[in-house]
Amino acid sequence: MALNEMFVGEIVTELLKQLNAISHKSCFCKSSADNLITSIQELLPIIEELKYSGVELPAFRQSQLNRFSETLRGGIELARKVLESGRWNVYKNLQLVRKMEKLEKQVARFISGPMQAHLLADVHHMRFETMERFNRLEQRLDSMKTGSGRWVEEAVKRMEVEGDSNLGGFSGIGLELGRDKVKKMMIERDDLNVVGIWGIGGSGKTTLANEICRDNQVQSYFNSRILFLTVSQSPDLEQLRAKIWGFITGNEPLNYTRKSQCEWGSGPQALVVLDDVWSLPVLEQLIFRVPTYKTLVISRFKFPRRVVNEVYEVELLEEDESTSLFCRSAFGQNSIPSTANETLVKQIVDECKGLPLALKVIGASLQDQPEMYWINARKRLSRGELICESHENKLLDRMAISVECLKKKVKECFMDLGSFPEDKKIPLDVLVNMWVEIHNIDEEEAFTILMELSDKNLLTLVKDARAGEAYCSYHEICVTQHDVLRDLALHLSNKGEVNERKRLLMPRRDTELPRDWEKNADQPFNAQIVSVHTGEMREMDWFHMEFPKTEVLILNFCSDKYFLPPFIDDMPKLRALIVINHGTTEATLENFSVFTNLANLRSLWLEKVSVPQLSNATVPLRNLRKLSMVLCKVSNSLDPAVLDLPQIFPRLSELVIDYCDDLVKIPLSICKVNSLQSLSLTNCHRLRELPADLGMLKKLQILRLSACPELKMLPPSIGELVGLKYLDISECVNLKCLPKEVGKLVSLEKIDMRDCLQIVNLPTHAALSNLKSLQRVICDDEVFGQWRNLEKTVPNLHVQIAEKWYSLDWLNS
């Protein structure tokens, strides 16, 4: 039998047609579509030769080609989904990009470039060719790596497992020796209660610690009771002590004393890992003298033996290991390709001085660059060696090359990352909003920049375990960054006179504002971004400052009371305000009257604060587009008796209220905010009802109500939301039913109703048959069959039974 007809016929033609459409329409997948078009067009003549050669292929060869045919058939379906995906489908777009890259990789692996494809045709024409030659060809095909097309897949892969180090690619290189040595210290030495891992920033300390925690022998010894905590330069000691004590005693709260430590000493073995410890006084407060648990300390600093009993010093990589890691980032393989300038590669590897993070970041920055670019990079790296004798300072100068090669706008976005505290997850929502406001880009371009930075290993994407595929909000995805990379962003941002810097940043939490700010406060500060990170701030702790050009203000603090800075009054161009409390309880905000002058504010993020009462007199935010309140107390601010939302927020398009446990009902006036397109009321455990007139929100496209266990019914007016595309009622465990009016939602594309335990019957088939736009339903077994019956009426509908998931990530947040 010749090559299967469906492989060479309509599949390829239809796929090329879809790819051409993507190339013209989708900014997310354009690059992959163009690469696939080129590859498939090169493959077509080879396919035709194979088709008409008249030779019977061996069974397993035919099977390989048939599987490739099915891959292309799947590509048609994937391309259709890309073309149908809308701009609101944030996480779905991310998934589609990953799948397009995967398809590109599969096609490239099969043909391995024109040379290998023609070789395959020649083999097929030479009927007497031996099986040995087929095997050699197969080995060449299997070993083929794609240059483009890895970045999205790898970036998303990094999202899959939260908490992994930026040195994930370092795993398996140079780790076995360190892992075995530290294991022996912890398992075989009963006299060692505190063991340390020491090394400079970027040397792979955290990667080693993660490997140790995942080791089966370690898991068995400690009965899988391992707590991993990041301490950082600005730790909340009370919170960390409470977590450790609750972990080792098996109790939640905080009532620990030195006496209780001595009294409590039974129970199974446990391990507490303290990562990124910066000072001895902090470490001493985090070590409990309890005989049944051990502590593993990871730090850039060596501590005395009376505190840390024994230390393993992370060794920098040897030449062959360095080359392998560098090549993995630069070329996608473990060795120097034959087409590369071996001498030049080795010179650049040598300049990285065996430091894993430098090898990975610099390697990624040089990927797919011409040789002259590499030569210039080598010169810059060599010049950086003479700047300072400190290896760590030299690292910053070496790694600056990876940022200098970025396009201007991408470099600016990277430097913005220094505005956020170390070792904290940055909600993607916050980051994207900031970039949109200050860099004159839309959300799609901001997302593309984010992926490029992830590709360059300059940040890491992590996703919440609950994030879905379609219509996932940005706040379900976070960004993390290695502390050395954050240091690099600060290093680049803090150059020049303090009044003229584009970013005015506090590198770490302090009790007061930096002294050089106060010394220069007699002149205006021209910063576009201002980031403050303190503890409690009172009125007297602030001094007068003027910010005529500031567009983003980030206030990070850790306290139960916070006086908003008076200089907000002197920020006439402020467009985005981010207020985040890292303390254990909601903070009371004082001086809320500063909001009176924020006429240009477009985005407001409030986290873990008690939101003051909102009124038209105190907060006339006429241009606010997006309001997010996360982990806040909001009952006072959303008093239905005094709040007139359309007067205060006449242009509001997105409202997010998440983990606000005192929200019982939302103001009726929200139904008159005609501009509202997205409403998220999630994890609000006391929310009991929605306004009866919810259907007045004619522009609403997204309605998220997940994890609101007290919500028992949806208002019948929900059927009047003619523009609604996504409805999420997942984990509304007491929701009694879907109202029959849901069948009027003619624009609805997706419903997520997993873990709606009380809903066992749906509206009638006739009531739901008008949902012609519905494409996906996620539900439980109880209603799966009822939704499946609708598939005959709604041809594009796909019904999926929800996977059970359990996440305890919030315990470590």
C-alpha cells in the first residue's frame, strides 16, 4: 500500500488554509503558523514522491507515517480553535500557543529539515535499501531538535509546577554529589539538627534543595513531612514562626513559647527548609529546639557552627557541565553543534565562570543570534570582568548583556520587575495592567512581552492549581523571579541621579524611606514608577515629595495600619495604584482622602486591607477602568445605602472581588454600571445573593462566581445578559439549580459548574437548545449525561467531566 491517501490529500490542503488564516489574524500564534507553512510546503513534494512510488512500506514505517498524518489532522482542529479564540480567553490563548509550538516541533522532528526529508524520499525510491539504513535515519529524525518553537512550551511547563527554581534546566547536572552529601548529613547524622547549603546567588542552591526534598529516601525518612519556606531579606518573622510551629506540632496556631519547645518532643520526623536566609538574628528566631525535626538552611552567607551544625558549599560547574548547561539554553541540546563556532562558544562559557544562572540566562539571550552578535557579547563579557573583584557583582555585569540585547520596550518591562518585593509572587493582573498603562501597549502585546522574558529565562510563570483553560483571569497566573535577576533589574534601574531615575525603587523593606530620597526632596522626582516597601507608616513618617511624571505607584507594606502617603496629591498623572499588605491581618488604611485628586487613575489594586467607605464625595474616580479587591474587608466600602457605583466609577469595565469573606451582598447600584464587561466575585464565602436586576449589565461578557458556598440561586434576570460569554459557578456547593433563563444566553461560549453538588437536574432540553454559541461545559458526573444530550442540538458543544483537584497552596501563600 502506498502512503495513506488522507495524509497527502485534504488534510494538508485544509491545514495550510487554516495556517494562512492564523498568520493574518492571530498575534499569539503567527510565528508558529508561518514556520509550519514553510515546513509543510517543503514537505509536499516529498509526500507526492512517496505517494506515487508504488512501494509497500514495512508495517511499522507505515504506522509512523499514519501517526504523522493524524498529527496533521489534529493540527486542523487546533488551528480552528486558534481562529475562534477571543481576546478575553487569556489562559486559553496561552494553552493554544503551547499546542501550536508543540505541533511545530512534531512536524520539524519528522522532517528534520529539507535534507532529512529528501533523504527519506531517496530511501523510499531505493527499493533495495536495507533496514539498517532506515534505523540510521530514524535515529537522526529522533535526535533532531527544533530551534524555534520551544519557548512557549517550556514557559508553560514552568507554570505547571509552582515553586520550582529558575534553574529548572540545571536539574541533573552537577547535583548528585551535593544531594548525596546533604542527604548523609540529614539522615545519617543524628547529631546534626541544622544543616546548611551555602553558595553565591545563582549557583543553584535552591535547585539542590528542591532535588533533596523530592528524593525518595529523604521523603521516606521524614514521612513526607517537609515544609519549604522562603525567608528573604524582609521576612515577616511572626508569620514564619507561626507556620513552622504549627507544622512541627501538627497544630495550626500560634501559641508557642520557649518553654513549650522544651516540653514538646515526640512525634514523627519532620524537615523544615528555610530558603534565602540573609541574617543570623533572623535565622536564630526561626530555629526551634525540638528533637524530632531538622532544619535545612539555604543562604548566600555562612553562619557559625553553633547555629548551623554543618554546611555543604555548592560548587560551581566544571567546564564540561558548564558547556552542557549553556548549550541547552543556547542551542536546545547538550553539546556544541557542528555548525557553531566552538572556540567562541567556549570563550563565552568561560566568562560565565561556572555559575548556572549566568550560563542559562546568557545562553538564552544568544539563542538564534548571528555570529557577529556572539563576538560582541564575548567582548562585553570580558570587559565586565575588570569592574569588580566580587564574583557576585561581576555576575550582574555579565548578565546585563542578556538584557541589553532585548528590544527597548521588552527591556523596560524587565526593569519594571524590580519594582516588586523579593521572593513574592507578582499577580500577572498587576503586571499586565502596569505595562498597559505606562508603555502604550495593549494586553496582547504585554502578554507577548511576558512570554519573551520567560523564553529568555528572565522570569518564571507559575499558575494557580485551579486555573482553567478558557477565560482564565490574569490574577490566576503569577510571575516569580530569581533574586539575582531582581538584583539585576535594580542594578540597571538605580543608575543616575535619584531625581532623574525613571524608576524610584526601594530594594527591600525598611522602617523608613531611603535617606537619599529625603536629601533630594527639595527638587521634583521625575520617576514614572515609584515603589515603596515599608512596615507601618504614620503621617509623621512621610515627608513632602513631588512626582509630576509618576504614572504607577506601588505601596508594599507589612502592618495592621497604614497611612497613605500625602504625596499622592502631587501625582497628577497617576494611572495605576497598587496597595499590597503582606501582613497577617487586613490593614486599616488612613488618609483615604488623597483619592480625591486621582482624576486620571485607571487601575486600582487593593490587597489585604480594610477598604474605607466609598462615596462620590471622597472617591470620584471618573476614569477608573479596573478595580481589584483581594483578601480585603469590604463590608464598609460597599454599603448599599450610601454607595452609588455608576456615579463613582462611570467607566468601570472590570470589577474583581476575591477572598473577601465579609461580602454578603453587592450594592444594587452595580446593575447601573453600564460599562461593566467583567465581574468576578470569587471565594467570597458569605456572599448570599446577587442583585435581582443583574440582567441590566448588557455589556457583561464574563461572570465569575466560583467558590461562593452560601450562594443558593441565580437571579432569573441572568437570562438578559445577552453579551455574556463565560459563566463560572464552580464550587458553589449550595447553588440549587440553573434557572431556565440561562437558555436565553445566546452568546454564551463556556460554563464551568464543577462541584455544584446540589445541581442534579438541568433546565429542559427545549430551554437550553438556544445556546447555539456554547462550545464547552465542565461539570460533574450527575449532570454529564443531560449536557451530552444537548450535543445533538448544539453541534460545537464539548462536555467535559471535571477532574477532582485538591490544592493546599494557600497555606504557603
